[in-house]
Amino acid sequence: MNDHKNYYRNKGGRKPKAAPCVHRYVFRLNEEDNSKFLSLFEVSGMDNKAKFITSVLFSKEIKTVKIDKGTVDFYMRLTSFYSQFRAVGVNYNQVVKLLYTHFTEKKAAAFLYKLERHTAELSVLCRKIIELANEFTNGNIEK
């Protein structure tokens, strides 16, 4: 009866792999070959040198991802600007509602005229930003 309990007892640890890697090969590189190997490994973006070597040996596809810091920075700033632009739109709607509820129609129209001028300036600025974004994307695509 004790044998039966020991059989179903949790042993802990990892579950064994279906196909464990048990064969090991060692090779040596000189300084020049090692620097080439390390540069290829860095470009590959893989995090494990053994997996990189096996993928190269068996001609598996190696994906490389290059990140342009300028593009990332531009994207982050444009995203930040877009959120600020949306906040201005929300505030614009709130101001228009408040003008009509708290002021006379004549006074509200005067304030709206000033707001409309600033909105036109903001529209011109928005067009310039769109042009700059288009120039940036066209410049990156051509490279």
C-alpha cells in the first residue's frame, strides 16, 4: 500500500523534454572570425547563440530587425502631439458650450470670433505638421 502512495506522489522539478538536446559540439574561432560571428549574432536579434548557430547551420530563416532611433523619436513626439491636439478639441467643445450658457448671444459671438481666429492659426499649424510628417515618411521610404 505504501508503494501505491509513492507512485502518485508529486516529485517536483521540470517535466522532461520530449526531444532533449544531448549532443554537443565545440569549435574555436580566431579574433577576426569571432568578431564576424558576434556582429552577425547582434544583427540577427536572437538572444541565444546556440539557437543562432543551429539556425545558420540548417539554413533556417533568420529575421533581423533594425530600429531607427530618429523614426522612433519622431513617432513618439507625433503621438504626444496628437493626444494634446485631441485635448484641445475637447476643451474647444467645452468652451463653446460654456459661452452659450453663461453669456448673452452677442458677447458669446464676440468671444467665438476670437476663438475662431486662433482655430484658423491652429489649422495652418496642423497643415504644416502634416506636410512635415509626409516629408519624413517619404524620406524614410526612399532610403
